[in-house]
Amino acid sequence: MKKIFYLFFTLFFLSCVSSDLKNNSLQTKFNDAKKSFESEKFSKAKEQFQYIIFNNPGSSLATKSQFYLAESYFNLENYNQASIEYDKFNMISQNSELIAKSKFLTCKCLYLLSSDSNKDQGDTQFTIDRIQLFLEEYPNTGHKSECEDMISELRNKLAIKDIESGKLYLRMEKYQSALIYFELVLSEFWDTSLSDEAIYYIILTHILSDDLEQAKRYYENNKANFKDTSFIKKSRNIIKSGERGEKMKIFFETIN
């Protein structure tokens, strides 16, 4: 009986020693990984943090490593993978301060991945929604101003896309379709810098569709809404050109 007891005790002792050695080894590896990160050797740090996560999942070191892994990808400008790793960290961490930072950086990754306005904008509204959700969750965040700037720029991209779509329909002489896009800018993105262009192009669309009187009425009803007063002069000029029957001149000067 004593032999069995000593056998179990020995196995338990060796197990504890092995566990301590493993933890000490991983702590050393974590310290080395942090040194790589702080030295801006992000590719090396990424691999070191991945090793810790893989070899000791669920541990506090693995959780810390998960955050630094996301940070490494962010600094390597791999924003897609960084956003994935930040989301993983948010699911396993209980550090509220780092979670808030991680959620903000996820938003920033999505913002930096946003396409140019002349490309598909399918993910842009999703990114806007994520940033707005962050602001609702953290109304007193120190990143509020930056988040608002990101939303503003993303909304401008969506507005530009609609303006360009409207201009495309003008070139195709599909005036009703063009009006839909220009009016969409005014209803959805009235607070952006593109609202002036939308009003201007609506006036232009009426002229090109041979409805000069509607162009004049629309101008009179909306000229006070121009944020940039230079559009008042531009609008008057195309109306005068329309009165002179210079549709082709207007078309080539404003659309092409």
C-alpha cells in the first residue's frame, strides 16, 4: 500500500515540476516575444505569440499573447487578419480596458480596409455600423473624435459612389435613373460635402432632359441649401446655357 502511495506521490510531484518548468519556459518565450514586438520585429513577434497560444491555450499568457498577436498583424498592416485576431481577444479576455482598445482597433482595421469610392462599397456601411456600435458602447471614449472622422469619411465615400452612378446614367441619357441617385445623396448624405453636387446635378439633369422650367424652379427652391456659394454661380451659368439651347456644351463641360 505504501509503495502505491509513494508511486502516486512521485507522479504527482513530477507532474507539478513539469508544469512549473513548462510555465517558466512559456513565460520566458512570452518575454522574448514582447522584446521582439517592442523592437518592432513584428513578423518574428507574431510567430512567437502564436507558439504560446498554441502550446498553452486558455492560459493568461495565451490571452495576453492573443492581444499582442493582433497588434503585430496591425503593425504589419495586415488589417484583415488583425481584425480577426482582435475579435478573438475580445471573446476570451476579461480586461475591460484592453477590450475597449481592441474593439476600437477592430473598427480602425475595417476603416483602413475600406475601398476607394470608385470600387464596390458593399462593406462600407457595415464598417460605419461597427464604429457607431462602438460609440454607443463607449460614449465617453477618448477615440470619439477619430471615430466621428472615420464615419464622416466613409459616408463621403458612399455619397461619391452615388454621385458617380448618377453621372453614369446622365451619360447614358437615363435621366430618371440619374435623378434617383442624386436625390438619394440629398436624403441619405445631406450632411456631407456632396450635397452641393447633388443639387447642382439635379438642376443639370432637368436641363438635359429638356425641362428647363423645372430646372429653374428647383434652383430657386434649393439655392439657399448650397453650403458652397460657388455652386450658385455654377448653377446660374448652366441655366443660362440651357436658355441659349447649349445642351451639348453643358454636357461636355460638366459630365465628361
